[in-house]
Amino acid sequence: MALSLHTLPVELIYRILDHLDELTIICSCHLVCTRLDAIIDTYHRYQVILGFIKKSFSLTINHNIMHPFYFLETLTTLDLTSNKIGLEGTIYLAHALQQNKTLTILNLKHNKIYDDAIKYLADALQKNNTLTILNLDSNGIANQGAQYLGNALRMNKTLTTLNLDFNQIGYEGIQHLANALQQNKTLTTLGLENNQTGDRGAQYLADALQINKTLTEINLRLNRIRAQGAQYLGDALQQNETLTALNLGCNEICAQGAQYLSNTLQINKTLTKLNLEINEIGDEGVHYLTNALKQNETLTTINFTHNKITSQGAEYLANALERNKTLTTLILKHNEIGDQGVEHLACSLRINKTLTTLNLDFNQIAHQGVQHLVNTLQQNKTLTTLNLENNQIGDQGVQYLAAALQINKTMTKLNLENNRIGAQGAQYLGDALRQNETLITLDLSFNRVSSQGAQYLARSLEQNKALTMLNLSYNHVDSTIQQLLVTEILQNNVHLKVLFES
């Protein structure tokens, strides 16, 4: 009697299945015939992968209709964040990616995909022709895994974004990735935040940037890069003509590194965003960079958060703003510019015609500093977003701002969170809102507005139709008043959203 699937012993079919990979079993053997399906359903490797798919994708699988990977044939985006996929799950996904023709975005963040699992994924990337975004954030990937990914980047022709933030890649792994970037022609965004790049890794990346023609954004935040590493990157950017965003936040470049970057900004014609938060560059570093800003014609956003900048640094910035024609966003959070520093910046904004966003969060600013801003806000026609949260402007400072808001026609977002503003300050703002027709977002959270102040604001909003967001969280507003105010406000402005503490 001739042997067939209908007559072969179950144990013999199991032995045959032992020699096939998981994807072949699922995609080629399943749904062939009823008896084979019944045997596969009891096969231990099939049960393992079926359990993985059910858990990871929350699927109810009808064996008579589809095989478990059928849904991958139509998916374009797959988010598997925090699923403990590990080695076994990665192998299954890698097999699927080699044949899949639709998936473009794959998020594998926080999944314990270590170097041994990355090998399978990297092999799949050499064959896959559709995936464009891959997120491998927080997976314990080290130098060996970076080498596997580097090999994949040499062959892959479609991946545009690779996120390797919060892994354990040292300078050796960075070298593998950098060597691949010298050949790769598709990757535009590379995330390497919180790895172990150091100055040596920065040198490898700098070498790649002198050759690479496609990378536009690189995140090197939290990578132990010092002044020497900044010099390597700065020298490369004097030649590179494609990178538009560089994140060097939370490193240790100090004033010396700022000087190297200043030299770059006087030459570079493509960089538009530069993040230098928490780098201890101080007033000296700001001085170097502002000399470049007087000449630079491309940078639009610079982040100086938490850099020990005082009123002296603010003066350097003010002088630069009077001449700069491109900067639109200036972030000075958590510095020490004080009222005098605000005065310098306010004077420059009477001349500057491009800055739209100014962030002065946590800068020891009192009502005197706000008074300097008032004359500027009455004249300035470009600033749309002002952040003054975590200062000490109080009701008197709000009175000055309110006077400016009655005249200003460009401000759309104002953040006054945590500024010791009471009911009197809320009344000043309410009077301003009766006349202002441009402000759409007002944040007054973590103040002392109280129920009385909230009522002042509510009455003003009977006339104002422009405001769409009012944050009154943590202001000691009685819950009954909260409900009453929301009801009254919504009767007059259905588009306004009012936030109270939960």
C-alpha cells in the first residue's frame, strides 16, 4: 500500500516536522489537509509558536480559516512593546520578515532581544524589502548585536529609521554601525541615546558622517561624549551636507566642546536643530556659540537647558538675536538668567523678527523680569509661544503680562505654571482675555488661583472665543465650582477644554 499523508504514522510525521523550520510548518504545511492539520495542532513546536502569537498579538485564531501568520500578510504597522519576546519570539518574527511584503513599521521596544536574537533579525533585514522603521529601544543589545545590525545595513535598501536608544553598545559596536553607514544609502534617522559611545565612538561616527549622504538625524544623548568627541563631530559637520538634527544632550562637552561646535556652525549650511541640554557649557560656552549664531543662516532650534547660564550668557544670546535671521526656537530651561537676563533678551526681541518660541522655564524670574518683557510683547509681532513656568512672577508679574496681552496680536501659547499666581492674578488675566483674540492655550496649573480666581476667568470666557485650552489643575478650586464653571464655559465656547486636577 502506497504511503500518503492520510496513512503515515503520526510519529513519522512528527519526525519530518522536526526537520522543517517554523515558518514552513505554519505557512506551507498548515491547511493542506484535515489529518495533517490535526497532527500539526498537537506538535509541540507549533503549540509553542501558537502560544507566542496569541499572547503577543491578542488573537483568537480559527484553525479552519487561517494560519497564525495570515494577519502579517496585510499588516503595515506592528507594535510589540514590552512583550518579553526574547530569542524564540524573535526567530519567529525574523522568519516572517523574510517573506513579508507589507510591514513597514515594527516596534520591538523593551523585549529582551539580546545579541543572539538580533542575529536572526539582522539576517531577515538583509532580505526584507519593505520595512522602513525599526525600534529596538531598551533591548540589552551590545557590541556583537551592533555588528550584526551593521552587516544588515550594508545590504538593506529600505530601512530609513533605526532606534537603538537605551542599549549597551560601546565604541566597538558603534564602529560596526559607523562602517556600515559609509555604505548605506537609505537610513535617515539613527537613535543611539544612552549607549556607551564615548569620544572614541564619536570619532567613528564622525568618520562616517564625512562620507554618508543620507543620514539627517542622529541622537547621541547620554553617551559620555566630552569636548574631544564634540571636536570630532564638529569637524565632520564642516564637510557633511545632509545632517539636519544633532542631539548631544546630557553629555560632558563643556565650554571647550561648545567652542568646537561654534567653529562648525560658522561653516555648516544644513544643521537646523541642535540639542546641548545638560552639558555644563556655561556663559563661556554660550559666548562661543553666539559668535557663530551671528553668522549662521540655517539653525532654527537650539536647546540650552540646564547649562548654568546666567544673565551674562543671556546678554551674549541677546546680542546674537539682534543679528540672527533664522532661529525660531530658543530653549533656556533650568538656568540662572534672572530678571537682568530677561531684560537683555527683551531688548533683543524688539529687533529680532524670527524667534517664535522662547522657553524660560525655571530661571529665577520675578515680576521685575516680566516688566521688561511687557514693552517687547506690545511691539513684537513674531513670538507665538512663551514659557515662564516655575518662576516667581506672582500677581504683580501677571498684571504686567495681562496689560501686554490686551495689545499683543501674535501670542498663542502662554505657560505660567507654578508662579505663585492667586485670585488677583486670575482677575488680571480675565480682563485681558475679554479683549485678546489670539491666545489659544493658557496654562495656570500649580498656582493659587482658588475658586474665586476661577470664577473671574469663567466670566471673561463668556466673551472670549479664541481660547481652546485652559489648565487650572492643582489650584484649590472647589469641585462644585469646577463642575459649575465647566458647564457655564461650555455653553459659551464649545471648543474650550478646561483641565482640573483629577
